[in-house]
Amino acid sequence: MMTLATVLRIMSQHRLLAGFLLVVVAAAASVLYLTAPRQYAGAATLVVVPNQELSVALASPVDVNPATNPFTSAGAANALAGVLQQVLADAVPTDKAVAAGPGLEVETLEVTRDDASISITYDDISRPPYLSIESSASTARGVSQALGVTEDIANERLVELQDDADAPVAQRYRAVIANSAGGFTVTYPDRLRNALGAALVGTVLAVLLVVFRDGRQQSAASRRGNQAGRQRATSDE
């Protein structure tokens, strides 16, 4: 049975080969670490706001008529945002929907051609008039596209909701991207894992190769010894 001490002894005996292989492994792991793909992330808030004419009407209670526009009542924007988070979950291709504390978080995949992912979070207890959006993609352009796609879908669904309620076209709510930092966070999510994995696998393979080579050399030496013994026995006869 081969013990750790035996392996270390073999590696010491073949230190040149072992050193060369470990240098190759280290170089390969370094290349993987340095060339790992970037991941861009951005965050924004999708806010449900009234258009200009509706804002003026809401500012003057005399002009508010819930009978002709059900969305002039108090908390209409909050209610629309609450409905919007669910219709977005249905409208955008979803990978999974999981409960996240007091709110509902929906993660969507492949929203754009850059394979961006979108996370939409809404607090369904306080029910604010906005949704929090986070996007990640392999390019900054993919993040921007994903946020834009979400805004477009949100406005399409708001139009449908207000059409169904016969809300006046001139007095409606819309969704806008707000509170966007404008910049992107760059991360390398798989860099360290890939580099460490390559280093581990490479080291194991290097050790196995050195042990295998030592075994071959030992077998060859044993065969040569046996052959020499037979030759001496023959000559003695």
C-alpha cells in the first residue's frame, strides 16, 4: 500500500520531473485565473408614475373622478406595481420564482441575446410603487439591454391593464427606470474556482504521472536484475 511518505519519497527522487510538471500546472492555473470571463452587474428601480396630465389631475381633487378612471384613487401606483411584479414574472421568460423574505423575487434568464439575467424584487408587505431590478450579463451592453427590455415589457403590461379598466388614454400611469447608478460592477464569479480546480486536478495528475514513471523504472530495473541473474546462473553452469 502506497503511503503519503512513499509518494513524497518518489517525488523527491524525481524532483526535476515533478518540478517541471508542477510549474506547468501553476502556469495553466494562472492563465485560467487571468483570462476568466467578466460578469457585469447593474441595479435600478422601476417606478410606476402618472403621466403629466394625470399628475395635474391628482394634484387637484376636484378633477379626480374614480368613476371614469379607477386609477385616480389613492394608492393606485402602489397597486399597479404590485400587479406588475406578477405580470412581469409571467411575461419575461422565467427560470425560477422563490420566496425571498417578505417579498417575492423572480429570477429570469436569457432576457437578451447576451444571456443576461434579471432579478425583480417587490416587497409585497409594504407594497411601494416601485420594483427593484438587478441585471447581470457577460457585457455591459447586455445589462443595459436587459433593463431596457424589462422597462418595455412593464409599459406594455401597464397599457393592457389600463385598457382593460377603460382608463382615459390621456391620464395613465407608466413605468420608468429610475435610481440607476449608471455604472456597472465587474466581477469574476468563476475565476478562483476554475483556477483552484485546475491546480488541484493538475497536481493530482502530475503526482500520478511521477509515480507511474517511478513504477515503470522500478519494473524495468527488476527485469534487468532478473535477466542478469539468469545470465550469471547460465555462465556458472
